[in-house]
Amino acid sequence: MTYVKINGSFQNVTLQDMEQYYGHPMLTYDDDNFSEAKFMTFVHIDHGFIAPFLEIVLNSTRLTITENHLLYKLRGNHKTHAYVYNTNDTFNECSERVFSGTLVIGDFLCVFRPDTQTLELEQIVSINNVTRVGIYSPMPECGEKFFVNNVLVSPYSYIDMPILNSVHYAYAKVVSYLN
């Protein structure tokens, strides 16, 4: 589920149902602030695609995601404490975008708390291999961070190179215009 503004307020919408909300604002996160950006198109969409996924379990939520999809975690390794989080750090200073297949139990992900309207760190308690039908990756107009099941994710997968992601974004913008 992701947050889409419907009739003036953000509501949870399943990714499978997002097609009816083209042009609606999505809840996004950029420059240490919550914001909204228009839902442009899907980077990937296939209702019948059967694929292996990772089910990442945190204390408050679960995220089902392909291992090649990008999301945000606390910088460094939780076991070596390579990064010491300072409350004055910006999001970009304390987080890194990684492929979900590189995550391990104990890593910390960025999770939206709807009740307090804050972004917090939450530790992964288990990672399971599952098979699911359907693959969906919506693209907000800002081209970046949004929430799925309250976990901060990227619309991109397979390649983590800003220049290629920019080309992918430009293509999505054209597709959105044609829709």
C-alpha cells in the first residue's frame, strides 16, 4: 500500500489499484521533508507476473519487494556500527540507497509513522523468500522516494546509477504525458 491523496486527504491504496489514480498526489519524502508529488506512471506493472520476492519483516510492518529493488536503510553495518547516527544529521547523511537483496536481519530501514507524521528507523527482524503474483512500481513526479507499507523506497530497480535513473525518469515522464 502507498499513500495517495483522494478527496483532499492521504489514503492507503494498494499498488494493484494505483492505475485509477494517475495524476493524484502521492506522499513522498525529499530534502528531509514530507511532500507530495503527482503519480505519473508505473516503472513496472504486470498484474499476472509470477516472481520471487523478499518479505522484509519489521516490528510494525512488512514489505514485499524484489531483491533488485532499491530502498533506504541506515548507513553502515548494524553489527559494526560503522555509522553513528546524530540527531542533527540530515536524511542524506545517515541513509543510503541499497538493493533490497543486500539487506540482512538487524539492518535499520526508514519507516513512516502516520500517527506522529515522522520518519523513524526500524530494525529488520526477519527476511523471507516468497512467491507473489503481480509486480508494481509506481513513479512519482519527483522521481524519487515514496512509501510502500510505510517503508521508504525508490521507484528504481536493477541499476543504481543516478545518470541512468535520470534517463529512466525522463522516459517515465514522456509515458506519463502520453497517458
